[in-house]
Amino acid sequence: MPVWSDHSISSRYMYPLVSPRGANVRDEDISEDMRFGSESLDYLKFTIYDPGKSSPYNYVGTQGGGTGGKFQGNKFADEAIYSSIYLYLPHELRETYGVSYNKATLGPFGDALTTAMSGGDSEGLAEAISQGAASATPQATFSAVSGMFNNVPLIDTELNKDQLAGLVKQKVFNPYQETVFEGTNYRSHTFDFDMAPRNESEAREIRNIISVLRDSMLPGTSGATNRWLTIPRFFKTSIVRYQPGNTKTQKLNEPAQLSYIMQFPVKMVLSNMDVNLTPSGQNTSIKDTVGGDRDIDYGPASYKLSLKFDETAFLTRNLLKGGTGYGVQDMSKDDDFSFMNSAQDRARELDSGEEATD
């Protein structure tokens, strides 16, 4: 069977290459005022970075040195870009945040103790401890009595100080509890993509996308006997919008509302990748029907790609656009999209050139 000759590998890949077809002037049965074509396409852009040229860490520099305590989890160096992948927005978009709280029991002198601690006064701290010991005498008494009964052999008693006080005094001790913030939960993102190549260009593009993602999530080896595993590449994710047919600028920009709500401000790693080559339950392949040789196999007719990304830093409000303390950034920088011109022209030429064969 003839070999599928690949073109030169670029640093950017996209699926789909051609926008969904909308009604046009050839659809005479559809009135002109009811023809609504696709004016723009929204993509998830995955920018892949080389950890050898830019640190994947938050407080550790490229060569293992420190950053002076400066947070680097949202810093990305353009010279470290390995590749970029554009995939259409998945069927489900979900934004999730989570923080952790816990209950802290201060006891009867907790307020005095925290006040003394916040002031940094050692004498005041000693006085607060002394006052607390005096105020805690009733609790200490009930604790001692309940403990004494609990430890007596042959007496089946299990009482704590609050249970004993409730039985004797018909009231319990105030625990003086506070809800204390303990931290922010790390986020994960799962994206599912259904892909069905419509031509040779898209079949090749899908193959390259899978290859680059797979290559970037896995470690390499180094050393004479492969003693070391090199760390995988890391990712930046953003939402971009492309207007097909806009040959004057061929630029990408951000869909303002969507990209404001759904944000990916920190570095991410690809922790899981699943490629289903038979999502319909049957293996179906595509072959060339346009060229002189019709036996070239372009692979599966459909794919289901599932990606799971883990953020490498927890979020704080100053990292999010619109958040308190968020730094002013240049949001006018567009992505150059001229690399798609030739690929799209070729894709349109071949758009009806393949047929599915079992």
C-alpha cells in the first residue's frame, strides 16, 4: 500500500481547518434573509512550552535557582514556545473553583490569646495564658472528673466534659469556634473532542495533533544508560476566536465575555490523554478518491479525544482578570493566523474528495 507522505511539520496545528458550511448564494431554496453562515469559530488554544527554556515551576527558576520569592506560575516566555494547538470549543465548558475551610476551637481564652499574639507582646501573651488558665478552671474540673470516671476499671462510663456538664448543669461549655480559611484547591480541566476528518489535510492535522500532545505529556530520557527522565512540557490554555475568510488580517482575538468568565491564568500539565479510534463502535477508515492513486489510507474516519489538564498553582484573586489586584496586561495582542491560509485552501479543494469505507 502506498505510504502516506507527510508534509513538513509545522509548529501550529488546528482542527477543524474549514468552518461549518452555512447557507450561501447557491442555496436558492433558502431565502437570502434566512441564510446564516458561520461568521466566526471559537477555539481552545493550547500553547506548549519547553521546560528547558522556561521554568515550569512557580518559585524555581529555569536552572534550578530561586526567583527571590516572586511567583512565576503565570509567566510564559515566547522564546520557549514549542508548538501551538487549536481545537474547537468542546461540547461542555465548565468553570470550577474550590477553597478549604475548617473549624478551630479557641476555648474560653482564645480571644485574649490571639489578641496578644497579633500584638507580638511577650508579656501580654504570658498574661493572657494566666488569665486563660483561671477562666478555664470550670472546664478543667469537669474534664478531670469525667476522665477519672472513664478510667476507673469495671465502670462502663464514657463521658466528656460537655456531656457531664449537660447532665449536671443542663448546659454545655461554649467551644468558641471559628471557621478558618486553610487554602485554595488546585483545579483540573477535562476536555472532550469529537473529530471526523473531511479531507486529507484534516486527517493529517489530527494525526499531528495527537502526536504532539502525546510527545509533550511524556518524559524523555538522558544519560549514558538513560539514568534520568527529563520532565515533560507544560501548557498554557486560552480561548480564541477566528473569523474565516477574513483575508485582510487573518488574526485571532479573544471572545471578550467568554474568555472573561472562563480563565486559565496559570501553567498546566497534561496528566491524562485518551484517544478512542472507534467512537462509533466500528473501525472505519478514509482513503483518497481524488488523486491518481486511490489506495492511500488516511486512518480512522472519526476520533474521540479526551484530555485532562492539571493546574500547577492554586488560584488567587489577583491572578484573574477582574479580580482585586489584577495587573494591567496588554489584551490587544492578536495571534498571527496567516499560517492557515494555504492549509484552508487545500482543505476546501479536498473537502469532498474522500469516502468512508468499512
